[in-house]
Amino acid sequence: MALMITDECINCDVCEPECPNEAISPGDEIYEIDPDLCTECVGHYETSQCVEVCPVDCIPLDPNHQETQEELMEKYKILTANK
């Protein structure tokens, strides 16, 4: 699954620089996660870095973008192939 940011976000700016896939960006009101770029840090780290640094615990799994660990790893490989 990709992650999502809920409206409990306080725009503290700590999650965006932690994302190795650059999936997090400022939205109209709160930060947003692009599900096409989010791998939950699979391939980069053991845990999702944005979740680790979030002070208000507003980054749950996105039920609209369910993916297995294998699918997340494949996405990671595709995203990092040209880097």
C-alpha cells in the first residue's frame, strides 16, 4: 500500500525531505503523497521514514492504493532504474 497524509497534518515540513522517492509535496492545504511514487520506503529503508518523523501520526496506509511488499519492491526497482 502507498501511504497517505490525513487532514491532521500540521504542515511541519519534516516529512518531505525524508522521502527517498520524492513522493511527498505540498498540497493546497496539507502535504500530499503521490501513490505512484510511494514505496513505503521499501528498497531504501526498513521503515517508512515519513511515518518515523511525523510528530502528529497522520500518515497511515492508503486503503485506495493497496500493494504487496513484492509490488512495492518492483515499483522501487522501476523508480530507481534510471538513477
